[in-house]
Amino acid sequence: MRVLGHPPLLLDLEAHRDSDHVIAVFQHKGHWGALATSNYSGCRYREPVYRTLRELAMSYFDSYFNLAGDRSLRRYSQPVNLERFDKHDWMTSEKNVWVIAEHLCVIPHRDLLTRAQEKRLNRVDHRNFAAGMVGHLTK
């Protein structure tokens, strides 16, 4: 994103009984969009049409499920500007830059759902599950 003229911003999507998902977020004319890679077809790019970061995070909700078919997205962070990690040469280092991942684990996250909403969640329909798994890589 930095090379394209945007600040290098990451946002952490935190899951319950699943892996977190980190997306690169950007703004265009006041609206948020995201770049991401994922084994799940619905957890990738988002057009910059979302007014808030919460709206953007919620756009991942239906596509964000674990292998048991549970909807697992629960929280999102505020954007982290990777400029703070420039001293670690994060853009060009051939070494792991775990300092970024560690930072994402300790920063505050905001809830997307209430506890009551979490309790009422339905499992993902088998057709949506199959569609979301298109392109899924297995070991």
C-alpha cells in the first residue's frame, strides 16, 4: 500500500475457535477498502465503499467461518500503521518480523457482536461452506 501512495495500515480481525485474519486497509475518498489473501474465497479484497471500519469488518462476517462451520469472527482492531516498524525493515527483511504479529495480539479490539447475538448464531449453510472453500489449500 505504501508503494501505491497509501499509508501501510493493517487491521486485525479476531476470531473465536479459529485463526485471526489480517487485512491491509486503505481509504479512498473517505471510504474504507481492504486487500487480503486467504484460503477462503470470501475473505479477500473489499472495494472502498465502507463508511466505517466496523462496516468493513462486518463485510467479512458471513464469509468468516471455521472448518466446523461455525461463524467465528468476533472482534476487530483499529488500524496499525506499519511505519512504526520501519526500524525492523519490515518491507524488505528476509527474516520473520514477529514483532508485528505480537503487536496485533496485544492491541485492543472492539466487539462486533453482543454475547446474546453470539449465542444465537447459526452454523454456515452447506452451500455457503462449499462456496467459501473454493480455492482452499490443504496440507
